[in-house]
Amino acid sequence: MTRVLAPVSGRVVGLAGVPDPVFAQAMVGPGTAVDPERAPGHALAPVTGTIVKLHPHAYVVVDGEGHGVLVHLGIDTVQLKGEGFELLAAEGDAVTAGQPLVGWNPAAIEAGGRSPICAVVALDANADALSDVVESGEVDKGAELFTWS
Amino acid sequence: MTQRNVKIESKVGLHARPAAMFVQTAARAAGDVTVAKRGGGDPVNAKSILSVLGLDARHGEEIVISADGDGADALLDELEALLSKPEPEQA
């Protein structure tokens, strides 16, 4: 079983709260989303495992069970081409859940006209493999968002 | 096994949004569907979003998609159409 942790602090809005239909309709996969605090901070590894993909605006960590979790920092943030993001780790790194991976500023993303909402998605998972999915309320980074069996 | 070389026109490459569409389409096929970067790299399962995101195919790169069985050609047509769309820089 994989415990998936919040990469950022903020208000949980669920995938339905992501202003992008591909995420909102769970086409990328099931999961949840967090509207982050508008302050500079770090986005954390959601699970302990290996970073298989690290873009400034998005990353995937795969744990020992082969469960891959995508964290997507904001919507349409690929357009920023890395500006405003600081990589704190590298692809292939072994990381611990809660370890900072990317430095960013959600307030700056929002000021640029984009949503800073972070989708946290279980890749190649059926929705019924997820339990205790948090879909509302405030969350502190590092707190559990869902479990994946 | 039917194969097709396709150049990725999506500005963001084969990432979040195009990747999700690609995988959903591939997943409807009964047989195996794989995708590889042209000129190197092992083919990965095109029905796995984790594998497709891990492939990290970018705008302008060529990939090879392969499918088995009945309807392979039609499926490859559909996948090619998805990748050939120069869709806006989103997700």
C-alpha cells in the first residue's frame, strides 16, 4: 500500500476543482488536487521512491511497489519553460516522501494569469484502488492525501 | 505487428494532456500497443500513462508506434492523428 502525501500546503479541491478537463475528468488518472498557499515554497515528493521524470512544472515519483505518482504544479505552467521554478533534485534520484523537489511561488504563477492548483495523480491506477482520498479542507504539506493499494 | 513513424507536433510533446488522450486511445485496443523513440530506446507500453510520460517524447521528435491484431491500422491512424495536431501549449 502506498501512502501519498500532500506536496504543498493549501486547500484541497479534489480533481474536479482543477481548471483543466483532462485532470478534472481523471483522464490522466485518479487522485486529488490542492490549491496551494500563495507564498514561495517547496513542492515535496509525494512518496518514497525514484524520480522517473522531473520537469520544472511537473514530476513523477515511482515507489517500491511500482506505483507512480504525478505532481503537476499549476495549469498550463509548461508554457513558463521552467521560469520561476527551481529544481532541488534530479531525475533518477532516490527520494524520501516529503523531500523538497521543486522550489516555486504559487502567487507568481497566479499573477501570471495561470492557476497554481496542484494535481496529485495516481498513474495507471483504477479509481477503486484509491482510498481515504481527501477532497476538501485545509491540508499541510506532508499530510496524507490518499492511500493506494 | 503494424508500425508507424510519427512526428510529434504537439508543442508540449507527449505530456500530460496529449499523453492522456494517447493512452486512453491505445487502451481501447485489444492487442498490444507500444511506443518508442525513433532511433533508439526500448518500446514501452502505450497503454500505460506512467510509461508514456517516462518516455518523455518532445515536440518535433519522431516516435514509432506499433500495434497488433485486428484494427491495428485504424488504431494507428487514430494515434497518429492525435500526435499530428499542433495543439496549443497547454498542461
